[in-house]
Amino acid sequence: MTFARKIVVSGAAFAMCGLPAVATAAADTVTIPFQIDAAPFGNPNGSFDAFPARCAAVLGGTPGTVVITGAKPGGWGCTISTPVRWINLSTGATGVVVLSDGLNGIPSAATINSGPGRVAVMLAPGGTYTPGFATFDVQ
């Protein structure tokens, strides 16, 4: 990871510390949608051939874990084989997981074992896509 990228990720994570919680995990499953926008060739308006990726963080399945998957029905809509960088802002734990490839009719997904606390995730598919961010509280 380049020095500039480390600075941007660290700054974004610390900036998100002051954001209100988007959702709190409870006994029931909570789905928090977020979007990754395409910006082909520097065009901020997107393109007809580069649609936004609609991802979601699913909380409440297992304590201390988050599943990143698609926000569309059936778990579809998120990018495939994408690194998901995460940081638990409460404990300082960090890590990287990779979304699955979405083959054989199984939507892409990745499980983050973050432990309880405020968690920030960043998906950066690369290419013509801008990174997607989300924060949430994990029980």
C-alpha cells in the first residue's frame, strides 16, 4: 500500500469516528446498504456500461462478525473478488478480506471477524470505481 493511500485510509477512519452510528446490531439481522460509484475515465456522472455497485453490511448473524455482500435480493449487486479493508475503531484491530468470486450462482460475500465495536470498511475495486465506505456498530 502506498504512503498516500495509508494516509487517506487513516484519515477517513479517524474522520468517521465522529459520525453517528448507522445501525446497531441486535438479536435480529440488520442490513446496512452502501454504494460504490463508477467514474469511468474521470467522468463523475458515470457511464451506461459502468453501473454503481450496491453492497451491504449484514450484522447480527454471529456476535462480533459482519458479512459484506450485495444489497440486491439474493445477495447480488456488490463487486466480485474485491478487497475489503476494515478497522475496528473501538479496539484498533484491522484486517483485509476478499469478496468471493460470485461463481456457480453464489453471490459474492466476505465475513469480517472484527469483534464488537464501531467498524469502518472500505471496498476499493480499482479500475474505474471509486472506493465505497461504511461504518456501523457490531455487537
